[in-house]
Amino acid sequence: MSQERRERFCSLLGLMVKLGLVAVTGVSLVQIAATYQQRMDSNGEIVAVLELEKARLERARQRFDALFNVEGEQRLIREQSQWIAPNRLRVIWQSAEAIARPQSRP
């Protein structure tokens, strides 16, 4: 009888160890799944921010290219004219030749 009890005890002990390993594996898989979901959410946020920054960069590139195209200087001057603060005087610099040579007015 004693041999039979030892075998049952060993079988029960083996079953407990196996159940413990299955429980540890299950908990580990749940933790891994939660961590994976967090990383996927973070990745989605990063991708969204990256797309916004790419669009912003593309707009900046187009603006830069527009300023260096034909008539880009005039476009920049038209844009700059809006940046004069209220209650400020606009100063227009002229070359010495333009001052010495007055323009005729009709």
C-alpha cells in the first residue's frame, strides 16, 4: 500500500507542477498580449504624428520652392506687407539714383 501511496503522491505532485507551469504560461501570455496592445497603440499614435509632420514638411517644401520660382520675390514682398504692425509707419528705401531722378506724374 505504501508503494501505491507514493505513486499517487508523485502523480499528484507532478500534476500540481504541470498546472503551475500552465498557470505561469497563461499569465505570461496575458501580460505579453497587454504589452503588445500598448505598443500597437503607441505605434498608431506615432504613425499619425509622422503623417502630420510629413504633410507639414511637404507644405514647407512647396512654399520654399514657390519663393525661388519666377516672381517668388514679389510673392514674398506681398506676403511681408501684411506683417507690418498696426500704428507703425512704413519706410520705403530708395536708391540715390531714384531720389536724384524724380519721376514725372501725370
